[in-house]
Amino acid sequence: MTAPTNNSRHAINLDGWTLRDEDGHRYTFDDYRLRGRSTVRVHTGIGRDTRSDVYQDRRHYIWDNRSDTATLRNDRGRYVDSESWGQRRGGRR
């Protein structure tokens, strides 16, 4: 699970934004608006989307527990942010 956070006071429309791991697995936000000063948790598994949790509806876990990087890009493909844990494998942006 990873959790993008909106630190501004204003809501952000994440429609078309992507969250990608180092192996190229991609989640695309669809019709999702992140409220100001809020966090959304992106889960690998199957579930019902809420304001604070969205699900990729995958049957297999994709985030590597030892090391991985989650990269967030806007709807134009521009880098917004990334979060890494463990030893970085590729250091890609």
C-alpha cells in the first residue's frame, strides 16, 4: 500500500494521474478528487473505493517489501513525487 498526500488547502483532481512501481505496474486514478490536507491509500487488492482508500483490484501483491519506489505522475505524465523504501534499485524518476 502507498499513500499520496495533498498538503495544500485545495482539492486536486487526480483523474488520469498514475502511480507506478519499479517493475512498471501502474495504477491510474479514475474520477478521483483528493481533498485538501488529505491522504488516499492505494491498495493492491480488491475492495470498494472510498474517499480515503482506493483499490487496484489485483489478485497478487505488487509492492516489494524489501525495496521499491512508488512514482506519482500527473495526467500529462509529469513527475509529481515518489516514495522509496529499502535499497533503491534503479533510482528512476
